[in-house]
Amino acid sequence: MWGFGGRCYWRGKKENGGKREGIVVVFAWMSSEERHVNQYVQLYSSLAWNSLVCHSQFLNMFFPDKAETLAFDILKELVEELKVKPCPVVFASFSGGPKACMYKVLQMIEGICERKLNLDDRQLVRNCLSGYIYDSSPVDFTSDLGARFVVHPTVLNMSHPPRVISWIANGIASGLDALFLNKFESHRAEYWQTLYSSVTMGAPYLILCSENDDLAPYQIIHNFAQRLRELGGDVKLVKWNGSPHVGHYRHYPIDYKAAVTELLGKAAAVYSQRIQRLEGQRVGVEGAHDEIDPIDSMGKAAASPTQSFCGTPLVPNDHFFMPSSIEYYEGRDGGSVQDQQHKEGLIHLPTPPSISAQGVLGQILFDVCVPKNVEGWDIRSSDSLNGRSYTSTRRHAPFNPIKCIRRSRL
């Protein structure tokens, strides 16, 4: 009870026959034993949820490094199970369980502990964490409250604990308070800040409490729930009047089971939606790398508009037209690309001057000027896109129709 660290173990695997909906990590109250949490483990198991149970020691409250060691061991167990088959995870904390261990687990998931987890392992747990259950918790710990907790009849299952146990508990608590007063206050502030920051993980909360709880006062728990709501958390607060500390399930089993069943169902839905969103993001990123960007392809084509796909120069002209990217996909007036091409044409060819062949002069010019053999022609590609008009390497004299007429008479 008064030592350091703690232990953890699995429950529910055999009962569920290897099938599970999720995992509940149970942060039991300090000084608890396995028989004390069996009823909760059986409840989770009846809903096909396995349990990873953690029992922490009292002195973890004063020595966070001991709580950190236990938290690391719990996360290792959890990560090994999630690597085999990922599933939703719910943290269920009872009484002082958050201060003795759970808040260190949350810090490790966020990567703000001195003891670091692998980044992939942290992300795996973060993706699976889908809900929180607080039973008679969280407790605002001070040393005297810790002493009262240890000798409380509900915890020890004794109506009147021996007086010697009370003396020992008060003596140890007073000594620890004198030695760690300043550090204890800073750890207390860090503890509450960690619990509030858990709202960023987007998981729902179920808080179970009683107005008759003298170890976890209702006003403190109510303020905690209200603050979570202000931070954007999905919080359900269930309050009873006649149940003692960590005794709500025993006194109100039907209401308790209904509230827990609702929370676990909501956690499973949150996990499913989260995984679908992550899968969609992953597929989107992979698709962005694999598909060819049509805009980029058009840019490459526009860089060399006179080249065909095989590298052969296309017929040049001075009225070459390349549509913009918006016109390429939508058309200028909302019409299709084919309609736009039909109206304007993507490449405009110049209209050569026409000469009627019906006149005498036209017939003479056609017979004389059009050669029957084109082997001597010199046709070269144009540099019209560079601003230069088409020119042949051979220079010709200006056209003289009288000279052609004289040659025809010969």
C-alpha cells in the first residue's frame, strides 16, 4: 500500500474468446486489490471489452518519477496489443488513479515526459484513445486527503479501521507534506493541467459521482466537468445521492451499467469515424503523388507548342492559339471543350489569297507558275513563334507576270 510503483495485468481475454470490441485501461484506486475491481472487469467483459488493470501505490502521488515508470510499463503492454489488432481504447480511472498513474500516461502520449515513447507508438495509442470514464474522480489531492483516503472505510472495507493505522497514515502524510510542500503544489497544478489538456484528443467523457462522497467532493467534480465543456469536450455527468466513494456500481447497478454501455458505444463510434478519416487522408496523399497533374502536363506542352508527341515539328502559322487552363476544362461560355473547338478552333490557319481560274490570265498563270516537279523546293520550319516570318534560304526575284507571258509565247 505504502510502496512505490505498482503492477498491471490483463483480464477479459479468455472470457471473450479472443473477440473484443475494445480495451478498457483500468486505473484502480490506491491500495486496491484484484478482487475489488473484478465487478468492473466483468461489466466491461460482458460488453466484449478487455481490461488492462493497473494498481498503483500511494507514494506515487509524491514521487511522479515512480508513477512515470508504471505508466511506461502500461503503455508498453498496450502498444504490443494494439500492434496486433488496433481497436478503441478507453481510460477508466477510479478515485486517486489519475494522480497515481493516469496523468503520466497522458503526458507520455503527448510526448512531454522525460521518458519517451517511440513516435509511432505514441501516435498509435493516440489514434485509438476514444473515451474516458471517471468514477469518484478526479480527486484534488493534498497530503491530508491522501491520509484520509488510505484509512477510509470504503477503501479498507472496514467500518472502523484500527487507530494505529490512522496514526501511521497521518504521520507519514505530515512528513511528506513537510518535505515536498513546494514540489507537491507544482505537481498538483501539472496534474490538473494534464487532465484538462486531454480534451484535445477528441474523446467523450463519462463522469460518475455522488453528493455523499467525502473523498471526492461533488463541487470539485462538477467544476472539472464544467471546465471540460468550456474547452469543447463531450461530457456526461451522472450524479447520485446515496452512494459512497467508489460504491456507485454497487448501489445503482442498472443506471451505472447503462451509462457505461452508452460511453463504450460512443467510444467505438468515435474510433470508427477517426480511422475512416485517417484512411481517407492517407489515400488522398498517396493519390496526389501518383496521379499526373493535368495542369502541369499542359504547362509542359505549352513550353514547346510546335512539337508533336514524337518530336516532329508541326506546321507553323502566325495565329497559333493555346487555351488557358480554365478554358481547357470548362470552356469559355460554360460549354464543352469540343463545342468550343468547333466554334473557334484551337489552331487557326491563314486563308491564302484566291485567284479565279476562270479568266484567261488566271489559266496562263496556273499553267506557267505551278511546276510539275517539286523536288527542288526548299521548305523549312518557321520561326514565327519567335517573332520572325517565314523565309526561304533561297532569295527569289519579285514576281513579274509580263515575263511569264513572254516566255509562254516562246
